[in-house]
Amino acid sequence: MTNNVYKLIELTGTSSTSIEDAVQNAVARASKTVRNMRWFEVVETRGAIDGDNVAQWQVTLKIGFSLDDE
């Protein structure tokens, strides 16, 4: 078993549909440039209101990824 070393990044994903979509949007975007993603943790949830309606979900998450072996 390898003793991995992990790095954390913090991102905020948004969606006009749901919290889950906001998380998925953040993970999908990060996957374009970050390799070896292993886990995420939602650290904050908030949203924007327009009139009487929720206009946007905003979810801040930490994503952990393992560093490449040398």
C-alpha cells in the first residue's frame, strides 16, 4: 500500500438548479486541470435570491487529490 500525500484546493461551484449540480459543476471543471482527485468536502452552502425565488446555489468545497509520485 502506498503512503500518499494529498493536497487540498478550495472551489465554489454554482448552479441555478440544485446544490448537487453546483457540486458537480465544480468537480467537472476542476477535473479539466487537476489529476488524481480522490474526495471532496462541502464546507459552505449559500445562495442568491431574486425576488421571491432562489436564483442560484453556491457551494464551497475542498477537493483532495494525491500528488504524483516522483
